[in-house]
Amino acid sequence: MKKSKLKSLVKAARKTAEKDIHQSLLSTLSEIAGNYGEGAKKLNKDIQKGARRLAKKLSANIKIDKSVFIEVKEDANVAELATVETPILVKKEAKVKAVVTPVAEPETK
């Protein structure tokens, strides 16, 4: 796997971790603040800002194992090789003309 592709995968994983940390911090801090009284607009804004900053710092220090991405890519290549599609042959139906034969109607008296 190319180094640039690996970097982008690690960056995406780090960003996902940051979002998860931010959401969990935000929900926990909002719940705790709600237990002590009704939250003010300014307090909620401070909680969001602080949770975002802390999540960014924590996610920057996370070490992401790059070997996981390499193994996943190799497994995907093996799966692609195992499912090689064979072309399906479709037979064309022969055109058949319907032959209409006139039928004599019985005479009625």
C-alpha cells in the first residue's frame, strides 16, 4: 500500500476517533450539568467548546496501528480474486413465424 494512501486512512481514523470522543464528552458533561440545574445558553456553548478542544488534544495523542489497514487491504484483494465472474452466455431465441391456416367454418342450415 502506498504511503500517501496509508496516511489518509490513518488521518480518517483519527478524525473519526475525535468525533466519537467529542460526542461522548458532550453528552456526559451536558448530563452532569443538567443534574445541578437548568443549563444556560452560555454554559452549553462552553461545554461544546471545551469538549471539542479536549477531543482534539486526545485524538492527537492516539497511536493508530497501521498494520490493521494493510491487513484489511490484503484481505480485500484475496476476496476480489476469489470472486472472479464468468461471463453468462445468453442464447438468442429463434424467430418463429406463426403459420395461420384458414379453418373452414361449418355451414349452418
